[in-house]
Amino acid sequence: MSGEFFMDIFQDLQARGLIYQCTDTEALQKRLNQGPITLYCGFDPTADSLHIGHLVTALTLRRFQLAGHRPLALVGGATGMIGDPSGRTSERTLNSPEVVASWTEKLKKQLSRFIEFDGDNPARIVNNYDWIGSLDVITFLRDIGKNFSVNNMLAKESVSSRLEKGISFTEFSYMILQSYDFYKLYEMYQCELQVGGSDQWGNITAGTDLIRRLSQEKVNVYGLTLPLITKSDGTKFGKTASGAVWLDADKTSPYAFYQFLLNVDDQDVVNMLKVFTFLSLEEIEELAQEVATQPEKRVAQRTLAEEVTRLVHGPEALKRAVNITKAFFQGEIKQLSEQEIKEAFRDVPSATITEASLPLVDTLIQVGAAKSKREAREFIRNGAITVNDRKVTSVETKVSDLEQIAGAYLVIRRGKKKYYLCELSV
RNA sequence: GGGAGGAUACCAAAGUGGCCAACUGGGGCGGACUGUAAAUCCGCUGGCAUUGCCUUCGUAGGUUCGAAUCCUACUCCUCCCA
């Protein structure tokens, strides 16, 4: 199902709702039909991991590659040191060079999962530190800066929206660097297209302008932005109460990642399938029918969760996530073997206790199920605590009162979905 | 540089000497219902403790039997004038 070859990439993107703005729709469509094109998209190291929002653009690069084009994934080792004002209401705090460098490496690794480095149209990962890092001030101001008009820069949304509150020269200059990236990639790899999120429009057009100015003959380069993915209620997709949904397995476990997608609203799931999977539009249409006729089966959600988790974390992690889900929501935890418990609870908070007489109230705190004894008691009184499939009702319960799995494990459930593992070693 | 106002728990916002661990709304968390849903309803939302204690209302002091509330200094924020 994935790995399909799209004859008309532009049409496919359009049908998936992935096109927001384009510098010249007709010309770009024509160019794409003429043959392979090199395109790029940048990712700045503003955190130690990409999140699910970045997936939209990363997967778009892959869509282009599947259609026979050559994607470049740019990691902003240099621009990450400056800070993009786009879409921000206030100045960013600068990170140290060491931090930026280590984040850059992490992003590189994550991005490489989504694109193919072999074959006829191999992708490439580039780091703009390689050409910006060595740029000297005179070159920057004289050769590059001369092509920018401050009047123009002030008009860009990313800058104008900040004029009231204030913006530093550093962030103000950001668009020049990003434009220079596009220019360098055009020069080095004949990169003709830059793709980015909708907030990148200003930076992207600045880049196409720069290339035109610096080129002797008339050239055509294109910019394309993708929409911000929102839910039906208008809020941004990918935000949870506990923060962003990360692609790094250490920050958001594969199980949590899988669950996040499994719980997508009926109203949103079809859109998400279009944006986050490589399923054909026909396959997605079939799933849309399922949502309409048998929403309670949640076939679409299941498919979405499986496809994306496999894409991001691989088949093994997906299998674990599914197994954990089965044990938690369908199976009886008591039936699990010690081996299975260890496997299933790899991604779940756990603690080891050494004292059999420990009150359950304290155990809940140790595993992280409750913040204080008061809260722990409240959970028990409300009937929110289940240990090894048995509801606990007495606040006085001690660990030794409870039946253990495989003689050593307590699987604690709080509420409907939160699980904690407690290992007893006396 | 001058003037006015403000800082309360996750957020918003009451309270202006004891009845304040602090109204209310949002959020969050639990329960019922359910499709691991939406909507709805109910409960909880500083800590410890078997009705008592401890720490909280920008920071540091002071007044008082007693302060989130009054006084002093400081820090930060907003607005107005220059």
C-alpha cells in the first residue's frame, strides 16, 4: 500500500489537502510533469526531537520522492542558532552552540527515516551550517544583504506582526539566511522548489526572489506551503495536555504515540489519513465509509494508528504497541506471563518496591500514579484504582494483601487508560 | 524623565483585617454513560493527618491578639503624558 507511484504528485497533494499556497501553481505543475525536480524543506533544531507536526512536511518530501523527485532535507545547524521569528509572538531564547549541534544530529537521524537514500533519485540530508557557518560579515552584508530591501522585509508577516512587541536584529535577519539556503541549494543541487509550513511563506518567497536577483539568466524556482493541520474544532493537531506528540521514542513512547492516533475523533480521522499515510485515496474513501456506517468499530483510527506508528517507530515497536493495547483494553492482564509483562510494560512507568507491608497508598505515589497520599486515597475511594484486574476499594490495602502476577508484579491501573507497573522484590 | 494602575493556586478572575486553603469559570483528574468516542450528569483539584496541624495570595521586612487584605522598601508588568 505504501510505495505507490504517483503520476501526478501535485494532484495527489491537492486531493489530500496538502497545498496551501504556491508561488505559481500552473508553472510548477508543468515543471513537475516535465521530469524529476530537486526540492528541499528545512527543519530547525529548536528541540531535541521533531514532533508530529513536522511529520506532515517530512512525509511530503517522501511523497515527492515516491513520485520520482529528489528531496533534500535541510537541518538548520546555522539557522537554529539564530531563531526564526515566523509564527512566533515573542523573541526566542538562544541555545548554546553545543546544544544546537546535538539537536541537529538528532534531527538528522529522525529525518533519515522518512526518505530513501538509495535508488535512482536518492535523497540527501544537508546542514546549512556547512555554508552559513563560514560566511563572513562583509560577504553577508555586501553580496547577500544588498539584495534585500528593508522595506520589503518589514512588510513580511513574520516581521510586521512583531513590530509592536519588538524584534531583535538577529531574528529580523533570519529570512536572509533562509533565502541564502535556497540559493545555495539551487547552486549546488539545482534545487528548484522549497516546501514548508504555511508560516514559511514569507521566508520561501524571499528565497525565490533572491535566486532570481542573483542569477544571470531568467530562472524559475518555486515555493509551496502546506497548511497547518487542525482538528475539526479548529485547534492545532498534535497538542495534548501533556505537551507535543514527539517522534522520539524516549519522549513519546510508541505505545503513547499509537494511542494518540487511535483516539483521533471520527470527524478528523479521514483528513489525518490523507495527510499522515501513504494509503491511496481510494483506500481512504473506503475507510471513510466505515466511519460513516460503523463508527464504533473505529477501523479508520486503527489503520491510521498502525500506519503512522509503523512509519515512525518501525514494525517491531508497532507490534509492541498493539500488544500492550490488547492486554490493556481487551485481554486479562492476569493471563500474561512474566515475559509478556516485561515486554508490554517497557513503555509504562514503573517502580520496584522492597517492602511487602507497604500500604498501597504509598505504592501509588512511588509508581507515579498519584502525587500525594491525599490524592492516592481519593483515587481509591472513587474506585479509580485497579490492581491486576481487581478493583481496590479499601484505603487500608497493603501490597501484601494483593495477589501478584508471576509472584512479583502488580499491574496498577488508574482510571481507564493509565497503567503503571510495580515489581515486588522482597 | 513624570503620572496612574496592577502582581492571588495550571490559566482566567473574586476576595481589601478574623467566617480564607481562599467565590467563580476554564482546564486537568476521577466516576456514571459509551465506541478506549462526542454530548451530558456527578465528584475531586496545596501537603500531612482517623475532623487537627503545616505551608501558601510578586520578594523582604513591619504594624496587630490576628493580614491575601494595613504600612515600608524592592522587583517585575500594564497604561497615560514627555
